[in-house]
Amino acid sequence: MADIVFVYVTCADADEARRIGRTLVEERLAACVNLRAHETIYRWQGAIESGPEWALIAKTTRAAFARLRDRVAALHSYTVPCIVAVPVADGLAAYLDWVGDEVGG
């Protein structure tokens, strides 16, 4: 079973999230990507900002994370995009194997 991580990325809008998510799957950097709309509140350059944003969760392997991170950063519109990996402690073995196969294949 591969060492699986879920990668959380925030995006400016649905188009950017779809474009990045599709690229990650096409390039086998992620087995699949989930997209969600949400509102965000954050501090940026001394001011509190808020507004709509999209998040994607990419399922990948720890071994592929650096390549995925660098690819997202290259495709992203933000100066400092949120790109964080969260380790998967456990799960359905068949699913985790599938993620590893899709990314490693």
C-alpha cells in the first residue's frame, strides 16, 4: 500500500480549480480531485479580506507530492497559494491501492 496524502489547495474560482484539478489527473500527479466552493476570510498584507473561493482536494502519494506541489504553484494565479499535504492514517485498502496505482502508473 502506497503512502497516501490528501493535498488541499485553494483557488480563485471554479475555472482555475477545474483547470488545475484536470491537469493533475491528466499528468498522473493525482488519482482524483474533489472541488468545493466556499467563502474565505483571511489576512493579506495587513488587511482582513473575505470572498468566494474554491478548494480542491487531490488524492496522491507522498512520493508524488513535491511534483504535484510544484505543478500547482506553476499553474496557480495566487502569489502564495495554499498547497498543503495531509497524511492519510488509514482507509479502505482497495481505495488506497487504487490511488497509488493511478499516481504511480
